[in-house]
Amino acid sequence: MFKNFLSFWKGKDFLSRILDDFNKMLEDTEDMFSLVLNKLLDSKEEAGLKDKIYSVDKNVNDLEREIRKRIVEHLSLQPGIDVPACLLMMSVVKDAERIGDYCKNLYEVTEFLKQPLDKNKFKQLFDDMDGEIIKEFSKTKTAFKDSDENMAREILHIESAIVKNCDAILKKLSSSSLGANEAVCYTLIARYFKRIAAHLANIGSSVILPISDLDFFDENIRREN
Amino acid sequence: MGQDIYQENGMMRTLKIIAVFLLLYTFLTSISLMGHAFKGFGSGFVETLIKTTSNPFIGFFVGLLATSIIQSSGTTTSMIVAFVAADVLTVRSAIPIIMGANIGTTVTNTLVAIGHFTRREEFKRALNCSTMHDFFNIMTAAILLPLELSTHYLERTAGFLARHFCEFSGMSVESPLNVIIKPAIRAIEGFFIVFMGLPQKPASIFMLLTALAILFFSLFFGIKLMHTLVIKRTEVVFNNILGKNAVLVMFMGVLFTALVHSSSVTTSLLVPIVASGILTVENAFPVTLGANLGTTFTAILASLAGNMAAVTIAFAHLLFNMTGIILIYPIKAIRRIPLRMAAKMAEFAYRNPLYAITYVFIVFFVIPTLLILISRAF
């Protein structure tokens, strides 16, 4: 019991712990996205993928709850300390949790597909959007961890391009002659890619935006990029 | 974001630790000074005071009312230790006052809980948490006050422990601390009697007021300082331990309260956490019990500036709280009683928050005042 107490006493401080947990959330969601993409594009499915995706999503949700719990404990025990950081974390954990949900939704699209996606068709519509999102994951983790403002602006630039392209894809699909199943699946993929990119941008842009403006992007910042 | 923005440098921390020791010195000086002041009032005053507090029920409600007003059982019990050390109070008459003070201190976290009244569900949980402490202490006093009046077991046991403690620490000859405190006492006494030229009784009044001022100052700033020194580490422990082993959690409550010198700080910290739903009342309960034990450390510390009688009453305080925990906590059916009472109270106040305010006003102020007046009349 004393050994446990000693290890508790020496534990990391509040901010370090929640940052570690938040980083874990981003890593988990990035893994989910990569795994689902492999299945979507290459029809490569590792054994037990569905269970793995759902399990990782549950971990992400649990981490969100744990971070929120710690924030409330921290502000109760030390009111006035780290308030902006706490408010920011309460907002961004929601974005990370949503990314997890959208990755899970993407997996579910693979189950809707009656036949594997045509890679060429996918490339025609989405170009390298999946690669851009992977890049956005990496930049978001770095920007948030290091408070890198330049990288945060790059993330907004990437997200802006993805949003435009997704809207263009939806327009194309609405006038295409694709079958219902294929069209619906492509629409959902575009929709989920857009949402994942947007939530990553919310997290990345928290480095440059004041707390009151989180999730609301100044169009000037977008235009600067 | 990767850096803790609230990082104290080593110099600031060292200064705070020095300040804590200085405040400890002033705290002990105030206790000793109170005793000196009372001695100067003469035997008539002392006899009147002893007569007044010889009725245990008056003593009990005086303790309850005084602590409700001051909102610090540490202050009240320190004063009682000083009074006992000065032979103004006997140990026997001081014990019921201590029991009353134990209940009076719970008013602070109930007032904190009432602050949540704008959000009903939060308010209900907050009040449940705070009144759990009230009902536990009331239950403990309800069992132990009659027991003490009929057997004086606390007085006897504390006396036995105090004798051995004093022998071991050298207090049977003279408290080692008095050696460093005496010069300050002499200086203050000399200021009023020699420098100001006051006669004994007026000088004693000023000495008493000075002692009270120093006591409040020492405890107030001591609590604040210790709080800032230990809170970061406490948060780490809190997060890791809470909700787990009850003994470990109780120990954490004892340690934090003993360091901060305030059970109100500990129990008030729990209220918003329980109110938010993160911690259940059942899991908060052991922390509250730990706080009950930890707060006795202040009285024990105060008694080191006194004599064996002072140590006896400090130990009686400790034993009272320990007995309460041993009687009530281990058996689930008994442990549930204060929890259920608190839940009922919260349910009641949920319908109308005014009931909570009325409860505080009546239990902590009206009833003690009325019963003191009625007891004095008869």
C-alpha cells in the first residue's frame, strides 16, 4: 500500500497527464483512420478489424471522459489555475472524440459497399485527399504539442482545400450516373472526410485562436493561407 | 501548452516554507499568550467561566455556535486548548465544547454546497455531500456525549495517553517549545505593563485580544500557505487514489487536513467534485472522515505550547473522532445512516433550496443560541 502511495505521490502533474492522454486520443484516431482506409481502398482487412475499430473508439471515448473528469477535479482543487488551458481541453477533446466517431462511420461505409471501391474512380473524385488527411493528423499532433503557430496555419490551409474539394465532389456526385449504392457510399466518404478534416483543424487552430473563438475560423486567416 | 504555467521557483517555495514555520511559531505563541492573559484576570473570572461551562450541554452548544460563527474548528479547539492550559477550563468541561465544535465546523461546506443552488441536480449532489459530514458528526456526538458524561472514558483514556506522551517528550518538566516562546510572551507582556503602563487586568484584556488576533492571523495565513504548498501534489494523489481503497483515501484526508490545518478546506474541496457527478458521496465519505481526524492535529500542535492538561484535551479530541469512525464506518448498515439522512436532506432541499438555508440557520445558529439561553435560565 505504501509503495502505491509513493507512486501516486510522484505522479505527473495535471497538465502533463491530460496532454499525454489527449495525444493518445489523436494517435488512436489516426490509427483508426489508416486501418479503415486500408480496407476501403485496398480491401485489405486485418483479422478482427471491426472489433478493433470499435474497441479503439471506446478507448477514445473513455479518454475523453477521463480528461474531463480530471479537469473538473483540477478546477475544484485549484480554482483559477490553468483555466484557459482547461477550457481549451474541454473543447478539443470533443473534437478528438468526434474524429473517432467519424472513423467508425467510415468503417461502416465499407460494410455498406456491395463491391470494393474502384481505385481509379476514387482517385478521380478524391485525388490524394486521404493522404492530405493523414498529413493533417501528423501536423495537428505536432502543432498542438509544440504550440506551433506556423503549422497551425498550414493545417487551416489543408482543411480549407479539403472542404472545397468535398463540396465539389458532392456536386459532381449529384449529377453523376453512378449506381445508388456507390453514390451513397462516395457521398458518405466525402462527408466524413470533410468532418474529420474540420475537427482536426479545430484542434490545430486552437493554437492560434483565442478561447472565445474556438471552432470559428477567421476568414482572414484562411485567406492568408 | 506543454508546460505547467503554475510553476513555483525554488526560492519562492523556500520562502513559503520559512513563512510556515514563522506562522507556526506565532500560532504557538498565541496559545501560550492566551493562557498568560487569563491568569491575569484573577480567580473570580476564572471561577465564573468554569461555572458557566460546567454544564456540558451549554458547553456543547457554545462549541457548536462559536465554531459556526468563526467557521474554523481549528481556531475554536486551539482556544479551548489554551483555556485548559491556563486552568480556565477543566478537561472535563472542555470535552463537550470540543464535540460541539466538531459539528459547528461542518457549516462551511454546507454553505459552499448552497452556492450550487442555481443548478438543481448539482445542488442536490452538493448538499448530499456536505450534510453527510453534518450528520456523521451529529451522530458521533449523539452517541459519545452521553457515553462520556456517564463514563468519562475520553477524559480517562486521553489522560493516560497524555501522561505517557509528556514523559516521552519531556513536557512533564517543561515543554521544550516554551523555551523559544517565553521570550515573545515576556516581550508582549512587557509592552502592555511596562511600556504602556497598564494595570494587570486591562493589560490582560489587551494580551488576550492580541493573542486572539495572532491566532486568527496565524491560522488564516498558515492555511493559505500550506494549501498552496501541498495542493499540486495532493491533486496527483487525489486523482490516483479517489474511489479506490477506503483506508488509503481516509489517510489522504488525514494527511491533507493535518498539513493544511483545516477540515473545512478539505471537505469544501469535495463539494464541487461531488456536485459535478465525478465522485459519489460514498467515495467522498472516507475523505471526510480523514478530515475529521486530520483536524485534531491543530489542537495537538497547540497543546505542545501548553501543559499536560492541554495535551489531554487535544488527545481527547483525537480519540473522540477516532471512536466515531470506529463505531460508525466499518459496519455497512450503520455507515449508511448518515448517508441516508444526507440523501433525504438533499431530496428535501431539491424541492426548494430555501429549506437548505433554513436548515443551516436553525441547526447551527438558532437551536444552539436558544438552548444556551434556556440552560442558563435553569
